[in-house]
Amino acid sequence: MEVPPELQRPNKRIVETEGLPDNDRHDPSNIIFYKGRYYMWCTHHEVTDNQPYDAFMFTRLHLYISSDGLRWKDMGIALDRGG
């Protein structure tokens, strides 16, 4: 079986997005497509002088929603921190 030329070499594409998590948001989930919308969750580490970065009991889970997979909106806290 011969492999088509377009599959022999990966094509690198840069796609502009808006609203994705940045420096204090981590660990994005798999993206779920359900009823015409994309859903993604990520952790938000609240770092202060009194708490180390790895204090996961102070981590919140945020929900992001997109209708096209390119422009995302932070819907806020989906699961609040412990403690």
C-alpha cells in the first residue's frame, strides 16, 4: 500500500486562538464536543506568599466553552478549592 504524499510528512500549522488558559492555568482536560459546543476544564493554582505553588488543596477547576474550538470563554469556577 502506498502512503499518499500529504501523509508522508507532517504539516505544521499555527492557528490563532482566543481566551485559552494562560500562565496560572494548567492541566487542560481533553476537549469534549457535545451538542454543538466544545468543553475543556483546567486547574487554576492560586499562588500567594503564604502558600507554595504545589499546594493542590488550593487549586480550583475552571470550565472553558467554545462554539468553534478557536475562541474560548472562561465560565468561571466549576469546582472550588478544598480546605
